[in-house]
Amino acid sequence: MLNLLGEFIGELRAAGIPVSMSEHVDAARAVEVIDLANRSMVRATLAATLVKDGDHLPVFHAAFEVFFALRSIESVEDLLNEASNAERESSEGASGASGPGQGRGQGGGSGLSANELAEHLFRALLNGDAEALRFGASEAVSRYAGMEPGRPVGGTYYLYRTLRNLELDELAQRLLESGRHDHGGELAERLAREEVTARIEQLKAEIEREIRERLVEDRGSRALAKSVRKPLPEDLDVMHANRDEMAQLERALRPLSRKLAVRLARKRRRRRRGPVDLRHTVRRSLSTGGVPIDLRFKPPRPAKPEIFVIADVSGSVASFARFTLHLVHAISSQFSKVRSFVFVDGLDEVTALFEGAEDPADAVARINAEADVIAFDGHSDYGRALVSFHDRFAKDLTKRSTVLILGDARNNYHQAHAEVLADLHYRAKAVYWLNPEPTSYWNSGDSIVNQYAPYCERVIECRTLRQLEAFVGELA
Amino acid sequence: MSALDPREELAQRLGLARVPPPRFESPAEVQKLLAENDYLSDESIASVTYLADRLAKPVLIEGPAGTGKTALARAVADSVGARLIRLQCYEGLDESKALYEWNYRKQLLRIQAGRPEGAGTEEWHHLEEDIFAEEFMLTRPLLEAISATDPVVLLIDEVDRVELETEALMLEILSEYQVSIPELGTIRAKQIPMVFLTSNNTRELSEALKRRCLYLYVGYPSIERERDIILSRVPGISSALAEQIAAVVRSLRTIDLKKARTLVVLGREEIGDEDAAATLHILLKYQSDIERATKELFGRSRPVA
């Protein structure tokens, strides 16, 4: 068990979860006092001792599923010479018989035909029967996934194959119809629909688990863990996030901005005290007979910076711009003023959208629909956007203004107009360029970061939420 | 694997005469005891509570508001028959409010009452020793929990509200179950108290604090558990209705709202659209949320009474 635990912790660390030595010791002690045969107990124990952040739990669970798949738990039991339970034997047999299964009607180690399987799943879902569902999932994987040992394919491929053959939409429809009542308004309908969705999700999770377990058997935990490892939300590459990851990012952003705001507000309040408050000091001195023993200070009033955000919202970097705008506006109380501009090849001010909105996310969503950012062909043109900003808003820049430019500086071979940025730099307190591309890609192809860089305080690589948060925190 | 049982080890360190027996036999027993005290736990809650007792470690509970973090500590206290000592954290909480404070008025009185004419240095030393005794100390929750002789459960509520510096105050208690007072020396716990900390995650807690605790994330309950909670908390409610309420609440949570709470009391047998619309304002606390939910759930906007 200790070896397994060590490997498991190694995997968690590789995935970015900080696990200290003392936590390792705690976990080792904890597993001594629990019933190892109880898998969910093992899971809860390890989660409690090793993971200290709710956001890290999904990553933990993914790793746990791989390392402590039902079968390896059994081998742990064997190791400890405990009575191994033979409950899983049946599916063990099924997986051994998984044939090539090209499409429907082929292979399949058991006697269920395609129709019988569909019927079985339908009934299992309808009755919420977990045991039957598990059996059905295992059958479905044997039948449709077409798993072959040693094939270097990710689990998603098998999952896709299985799900495609199961025709889940049809299944969902059937479930919906069988559960339908004549009465009940839209609310009842919505609830029924959600219930069906939840159950289908359950089935998907079951199938995913089944596939993962077979892969573990085939390749071993460590190799598989490496291939299914998911980065923590704050380490996801914003520019290349897929839809699921994007949803994760959205979820992570809200608490992140809240925490950042709290931290900055505290920092501001706790900063060094201001000048001596004479009035207050004299009043205090009355209790010591007029001798000012106890000096009183005015509360500090550090100047808040003024922020101008100029964001490229063309396709390639749009999501990065959205996140940054969201974050900056979420902590706008830390700045005296925040003005936002978005551009593709034309430039438009969107500050008003944020002022009306309670939630920055709403405003960000409206940018796409309402901002007028395309003047010509809809390919980003940094030169033109900067000129347009300079013509209309340069007069508003003062020595208290900080300019943030967000974008990859891929100018589609248009003119750079770096001299405009030079003037902006001269007028403002500071100019920062946040580039969502990895540093190694800068200045390759049509990226012209180098031409702008001399007029920026810094050009910063900003690929993940962590980097973004660190920068914005520094700014305030 | 000949390591000492964590409880034995701690008892030795604290110098206890005997090792207090574990409070719970198994997670299943935790679950049962909590249920008897009207707290429906799930497997992970029960497991972590059991571990906290067996390993003699504090538990840090995190999760959205209103998911029963504080209630868990209370239920645990009730189920083991212990006194609950609660420290409510807030910004600006300091040593004198959390740990102990010298009762200087009483000390002053003692000095004045005991001042003989022309007392010498010896007299003064005696007095000095005297006024820094436990008698002149006001114990605050943390010290109270440590020095209690009866069974106690210590709850440090909303620990994320205090500053980082104050958090450090708690570290000694959390890992060693002792408090060091410069004038008195170290006060060790006379038993092994159970300690719960809750956090709403408004800021990142320090690594040092997290490392000393077991971590429990309490999320929104599953639909079945939510139904059972409603059943146990609202007497006389039919199980079909409870199920429906739970389903509505789950549905609300999928909509992106500022705040969604549980618990409704309805004198009906079934929820229709009208009832649901009329009671949304019990569940939701922001007007903008109510409008949004109405639109999502009923497919049209409708003013809410």
C-alpha cells in the first residue's frame, strides 16, 4: 500500500497539486486506521489528507480513478492477505473476451444482442438501478469500444465509439416519454428533462469508468495517469482551451477575481500609515495631561491607478481578452477608473457596458454583440487600432494612467505604426503588453511583438489564469 | 508499520494519564450518530469526521454558504455529548479576543488591596508572581477549549476572515494542542478536543494552516440527500413533495445565480408552476436572480408576488 501511495502522490505532484511530506505521512497513517476494502472510504481519506483546495478535487479524482481502479484495490487486498471478494469476476471475464467489434452486431462476449442491450440500459436508467447500469456499461464497452491491448489510443476514442453506437439521444427521448405525465406545466417538464439528463450522464460516467479500468489493466496505472492527466484550471492554456476546459476556466475565474479583490483591499488598508493626525493626537494627549505620548496617524490614501485596457477581440485571442476584461473589471474598485476598448481592425470603447452591469461576465458577453470593432476585413490590425485609439483618446491619458494592451501582436502583415505607441508611452505612466502566446512563438510569422516592445514597460507572457492573476495583482 | 497510534502519541506528548478512547467505532457509526442529531451526512463527511477523531487532527471544512459546515460541528458536539466552544472569526480579531487576556482591572485591585506601608522588593516579587496567575486571566475560546476538562468540540468559524498574522496564532493549538503564555509557560490540553474550522474561501488560507488540518469539501448535496434533509427538517412533509423541492432546487443551481439556498415550507401536496413562482423569493436573495430563474424555469418572465 505504501508503494502505491507513494506513486499516487508522485502523480498528484506531477499534476500540480502541492503535497507536502507531512501530508504524505498523514495519509499513510490514515490508511492504517481505515477499512481498505471500502473504496469510497479510501477515496475520502486520501482526499482529506492530501488535497487542501476544493479546486484541486477534480484532478485528484481523475488520478484516483486510475490508481485505485476497482481491480487494483483488489490486488491491495490480496497483498494484505484479506479475503478478496469475487464480485468483479464476471466483468473480468467479459473484458477478456472483448473482440474487435467493428460496429454493431459484431463481437461482444456475452449473449446480449444489440436490442437486448439497449433494452437493458433503458430499464436500468428508468429504475435508477446502479448495479444493472454497471453491468450494462460493461457490456456496452465489450460490444462497441473495440479495445485492443497495447493500442496507443486515448480513452476518449473508445468512449466516443461506445457512445456513438448506443444512440443516447434516442434513449433519452424514450426515457422522457415514459416518464411523462399529462399534467404539470413547463416546470414539471424541465425537471423531468433534467432528471433524464442526469441519468444519462450517470451512464456515461459508468462507461468512462469501465474503459479506464480496462486501460489500466492493459497499460498500468502510471503510464495511463500520465496520458489522462488534466492540468489544474489555473494552469490551463487559455488560448487552446477546449469547450470543457473553457467552462472550467469560467468557473475558476469568479472565485479568483473575488479573492484577488479581497487581497488587494486588505493590502491597501494595511499599507504604511499616513501622516500624523494632529487633531486626533491632541485629543488623545488630554488623558496624559497634554503630553502627546500616543501619536495618531491619518489613514493612508495611496493613489489608485487609472487603467486603460485595449484588447484584441479577434477570433484567435478573444477568450483571453474576455478573461482579462472580466478580471480587471471585477477588481475595478481597486482602480480610480477603468476604461476598456476592444478592436479587431476598428476600435470601440466598451466601458459603458461594464458600468451598467452588475456582473462583469454579462458585460463581457455583450461585447461580441454590441461593440463595433470591424472596419474592413475582420482581420486584426494593431497599427490601425492604435492610430484610432491615439486620435480619439490619447488626450485622456495622464501620468496616472496605465495602458494595458492585450493581444498576440499578429498583425496580418499590416503596418505596425509603432510610433503611435511611442507617443502613448510618452503620455502615460506605463504601458504593458500582455501576450497570450508562449514566448517561443513571439516574432514568428506575422507576430511583431519586437516592434512594439521598446515602447512598453514590459511585454508579459500571459497564457494561464495564474499568470494573469499574478500580473493584475501586481498592477493594483 | 509499528508506528504508534496517533492518539497514543499525542496523549504521551500532552502528558495525559490515559489515552482517551476514540469517540467513534467506524464511519458508519458517525453517520448513525449524526443522523440521530438531525444531521444527514454523506460518506465523505462521515469518513473525515471519523478520521479526525482517530488521527486527532483538526478538520478544515470548505464549501458554498449554507451547506451545513457549521451545523456539522454542532451535530458532532451533540452526538458525542460534548460542549461546543465557538470562536467566530472576523477581520481584526486578535490574540486578546481569541486566546487570552490579562484582567488588568483585577490585577490593579489586587495591587492596591495588598499594598502594605513601606513594602520591600521581596514583597513586590511576591506580588508580581501573584498577579500573573491563572486567576487573573480571562480565557478566550481557544484557551478555554484547551484548558477544559469536560469533553469539548472547538469550532473556529469562518477562519478566512482573519488576517494571515492572526491565523498563525492558531497553528500551535492546531498541531500541538497547547498554548504558550509568556508569563505562565505552556498550557497543554487536558484531553484531546475535536477541532473544526470552517471557511467560505474568500481568501487563500496559508499552507501552514492547511497542512495541519484534514480537508473536507462540503458541496451541494446530491438530490437524494437533499430530499432526505428536507424530510427530516420539515415535519409532516410528504416524500413526493420533498423530492420535487429537491428537484427544483437542483434545477435552480444549474442556472447561474448569485445565491441559491435550500429549504422551503409549503402547505401543498405538489408543486405547480404558480406555487413555485410564488416561493422563489424564499430561495433566492437577489431580485435579478429571481427574474432570471423565472424566465429559465417557466419560459417567460412574470412578476413575482
